[in-house]
Amino acid sequence: MNGKTPLFALLLLALSAPAFAVYKCEAGGKVTYTDTPCDGGKLIEANHTAPADTGAAKREADLDQHKLKKLEGERHRREALEQRDLRKASHASAARQKKCANLARRQARANEEVARTAGIAGDKAKRKARHAADEFVAQCGQWYDRELGFAR
């Protein structure tokens, strides 16, 4: 054994001893601490008491640990559901933007066709452009920003 082991054992023994009264004694300007009263000694309260029932404390700690794990599990489930809902909303928004962009392109092509045609073909092109505009408004609202890519 090395020389530190007996010192360590004594230290553990001293720390595991039950709490005693501690007195602070002062003599000739020197302060000492002892477990017996001295002349003019002052009692210092030591709050180093071991719990009366360590088994109950351990059970309570285990119960707290169990509750903590349960709460963490619930939080993780709730966060997973929120993430799923956000992904669904994002996908739905992207699909709507894509659909509105397609309808806007269809409406623009129909308007170009109206500008190029005349007579009976022009009337047919106007009806087609009106139908494209009506469908766009019904699906995407009245205003659409082509640069931003969504209805506003």
C-alpha cells in the first residue's frame, strides 16, 4: 500500500463519524475548534446531520427520476407531433404555391392568346381567358405575385 491509503481511510472515518457539538475557543489570539467546552468557548451549530431514513430518500429520488423521464418522453412526443404538423403545413403551402403558379401561367397564356386572335377565335380565346382567371381567383385568391410565387 502507498502512504496515502491510511490517510484517506482516516479522513473517511472522520467524515463518517456522527455530528458532535463544535466549540470555538480563542486563547492568546489563537482560534481553535474542539468538541469539548472551553472557558469563554462559543458553541457553533453544525448542520451536518445524516437523513434519518436514507431508504426513503432513495425511493423519493427514484420516483423523481421516473417522473423526469416520463415528462421528457411526453415533451419529445409533443415536439415530434409539432414537427410533423409543421412539415405537413410546409408541404401544403408548397403544393398551393405550385398550383397557383401553374394557374397564373395558364391565365397568362390565355391572355396572350386573346391578344393574338380576332373574330370568332378571339371570342373563344376571351372565354378561355375568363375561365382561367375565374379558376385562378377561386383557387388562389384575387392577387398573385409572380416574383414571390404566392397569393397575397
